[in-house]
Amino acid sequence: MNLDQETISAAARTMGIAAEDLAAVVKQGSVVTYESGGYLFHESTPRLWLGIVLDGEVELQRGAQARSVILATLKPGAILCEGVMLDDSPHATSATAPRGAAVWQITRGTLDKIRAEKPDVYYRIAGRVAARLSDRIGLAAGRIAGEHGPAEVSAVRREHDSLGERDVPDHAYYGVQTIRGVENFPLSGIHLYHFRHFVNGLALVKKAAALANGGLGVLDLPKAEAIVKACDEILTGKLHDQFVIDMFQGGAGTSTNMNANEVIANRALEILGHKKGEYEHLHPNDHVNCSQSTNDAYPTAIKLGVILTLQDTLSALRELRTALEAKAKEFADVLKMGRTENQDAVPMTLGQEFGAYAVMIGDGIRHLKHAGTEFLAINMGATAIGTGLNSPPGYAALCTQRLAEVSGIPVTLAGDLVEATQDSGEFVLMSSTMKTAAVQLSKICNDLRWLSSGPRCGLYEIKLPPMQPGSSIMPGKVNPVVPEVVSQICFQIIGADVTVSMAAEASELELNMAEPVIAFNLLFGLTLLRNAAIILHSRCIAGIEANRERCLEYVHNSIGLVTALNPVLGYERSASIAKEALKTGGSVYDLVLQKGWLSKEQLDELLKPENMTHPRQV
């Protein structure tokens, strides 16, 4: 960074003073360089100068003893030691140049002279300095509270919107409307960038719109190409950290849409050779948002984000189904008792039990895939309410075609754009389908906990892989922590379905204002479902072992065994055996042998898994 006339003039406009006055102040300073690792000043020492970082980085640290905390990283253009203009207090922090730095410095003596000779200039500068100091205090407070890492502080640029002007950090690609959104919605701490597929969905929408607008001649090709290039960078993972709006927000997603518009516009400006914020060359609204409204761009991006996230979730569920199928095959010869209403029923194989679980997961996959197809109809070109106001003829169809091409997702234009802009029915369908999959998954986890209960005083028909000690007071206890946490994930998804249903019902007239909470719950729920499937597969199912001896022991001792013997022994003898076994505590298996009603060979033949667990061959 150079303190050239252009930079000084821009700063003077921001401060509200004449450029020549600021130049006269600045030129009374000089450049001081610091070697790598050098200290600019130390905590508790007097403030001696006002500085502007020209090159390199400066880290502000708090803590003069063994432990220190980095509060902020100052980039070129950032002001430091601002307090020298406000009072005589010492430095509250230390400053180092971790890789070397160059700083333009104006001494306290020079500043005192300017205050005496040009107090109006001095105090206007001091006002701007105080504003920057306030910003840094806020960033440092967030750092201390653990809300984020060391903040980046740089020069600022002045942007305006319909409500007025605001300073924007010059290193930021977002702009004034994003800053307002961040300030208005400090709610969950879960930002757009937490969901990369959603951010990519926004980039795909903006890319398709730029291609369509360029093709129709309503957007200059150089601008359209710059927007496309900026979107392509986002699709490779760049600039995701600039999508800083909270997922929960008012305005039906306007803050999200403008966050995307501003980031893409400022990166496109750089591609065109301009500086961030020079919107006269390429504007977030006029160009990036050309032929669009939040009301078509935002729900379309949600649908793309959900489809892309769903692909990950389905992949994880398929792996879980495969693991269950493998266990079904492994346990195909393990005879055990089936249970209904937690009471002994009739024999089955452990393989059949796990095979049923695999089918349940397969059902979830099938239902989710079907629900995903309902997201393919989009409303791009609807603009505000579905009438297409401010979009050129042919835009809706062309934009949809371009979106299908750039995303690889076979999206189609909704048949009625007015309906598609206000109806959230497909979101409810996806949510309820996620709930169904969660119910089935939690049922499996409940069974795993029952089947592994014990080891001495429970069923203990299967052994789950031990993942961690289970108690702070009971030595040797191991809990089924993975099925437990997966069930909790399922409870979250089940509860979120109520939220999505209420939010979809809240749609009034031509728009649903509650789409942000729908977007969060769908994206978050699918992510949770994916991760739950992964850990259940990798940390539980894959390591399950059958307790073959315990399973067979239950079969031999179960009263329910007589049901399987009924076709051979007859009802009366089977009932008498059951009654005697209950009275004496004896084994049905042993009593049949004692009475000589069947030989051991005959009984063992009847108890073979293939004979016990399928319709009897005549």
C-alpha cells in the first residue's frame, strides 16, 4: 500500500475533511520498518505515535506474561495506536510484526502541534480514529468471548444503500447490506458458510442468471463473464468465508441474496481490474441481481443446496444399508428368539433381524430420492411474485436451461410461477420424509441398545464395539453411546419437522417470509442424518459381534419354542409343556426330551435355523 494522493483523497472523503488538509498531516510522518518478529510497542508502555500499516501484517496481543492472546491481525491500510489522539493512557496491548512490516508513523509531538494549529482538522481525524477503535474493541470482545479467531483489520471503504452510508472493511468482499444483515440478525451463530452446498447453490443461481442475461443482451458480456468467473471461484471453495449472514433472518432471505450479490460483485470488479466497492463499473443489484428477485433466486438456491446435500446423505445411507446387509449375511445361521411387545415370540435368525434393518434404511433412501425429485421444479424468472416483472422475454426458460447445464441437476421451470413463489409444499414433503427416515433409524438404534443390554443382566444377544468408558463412578461399564447419539439426532430431525410445517403454513398471499428457517432445518437435518449414518455404520454396525451361545440358550429356554413345535407335538401337548416349563422353570427343550416325545436328533433337526425361520415344507 502506498500513501499516494488517491488513497489520501479517499480517506479524506471518508473523514469529511479536505484532501489537502489530510495530506499535510500525513506528510509529516515517515516510514518505519520492522524485522520479522519485531515488536512495534509493548503493553503498558506510553503511546508515542499514530500509525498506518503500509506493508506486511501486525498482530495485536494481550498478555505480557507467559500466556498471550492474539486479538487482531492488522492488514495494510489499518490504523494502529489510535489512542494517542484521544488521551494519555498507555498501550493496552503489544504489537508484533510476525513476518516483518512497514508502518507510516506520525509522532505524538507532531500530532500535538497539529491539534494546536488546526483543531478542526485534528478532531475530525480523531473522530474517524475513534470509530475505528470502536470497531476493533468489538472484534477483540468477540475474540475474548471465543466467538471467532483473531480478527482482520484493514482500511475501510465507504458504501451506501437506500438507508445511508456505512464503512466496510476493505478486505471484505461483502458490502453495506451484508453488514446491516449481520448487525440485525446476531441469532444462532450458524452462518451461510456453514453449509457449503447452499453457498454453491447461490453461486450456481447467479452464474446461470449472468449467462442468460448475457445471452439475451440485457447484460454486457464483459460484466457477465466477470460474474461467471467470480461464481466459478466460489464453486471451487473460494470466498465461502465471506458469506457471513446468520441462517436465521427476517426479510424472506433478502440478506442472504444481497450477501451473495455483494461478494460476487466485488470479486467480479477485481477481475475487471477495478477495486472493491467501485460499483459504478459493476453493481450488486443492477448486474449480479439482474432479472432476479430474492423471491426466485433464494428458494432456487435452497432447492439446489438441499439436492446437493441430499446426495451426500443418500451416499452415507447406502453405506449403512450395505453394512447392515453384510451383518445379515454374517448372522444368517445365528438362531435366536424373536420378540413381540418385549415378550418371547417365535425363533428367528439374527440375520433376519439385521436384514429387516437394511430394508428399512433402503425404504428411507427410496423415499428421500423421490422427495428430491420434487425440488427440480424451480421459479427462476418469477422475480417478485411470479409475474416476471423486470425480466426480459425468454429469460425464465433460458435461465432454467443454463442452471441445468452449469449444475448438472435436471431442473425444470415450474408450470405456474405465481404458485411456485408462494407454495412451500415440497419443503414440507422433504422434511416429513426426513422425519420418516429418522423414525426408522431411531427404531434400529433402540433395538441395538436392547439387544446389547447387559452384559450380565440384560439380553446381551449382540456385542457392540466398546467406544469409551461408560461411567465416572462404575468401573468397567460401557454404554451404547453411538446408538444413543444417533437416536438424539433423530429426535432433532423429528422435532424440526414441526418447525418446517409451521414455517410453510406461514406463507401468506404471494410469498413465504419464513423460508430461512425452512432452509436451515432442511440443510441442517440432512447434514445430521448423513453424519449419523456414517458414525452408526463405522463406529457401531461394522464392529457388532453375535453372542451365539446366549442366543441359542434363549431359544432352548423360551416358552415361545412350543409355538414352533406345535405342528409336530400338537396343541394339547405343546400347551402342557409350556405350562410345566413356566411352573418348574425348566427348559422346553429338556422337557420334550425327558418325556420322550422327540429324540435329540429330531428336536435338533426342527431347531435348525433353516427349518425354524421359514414356512414349514410339507
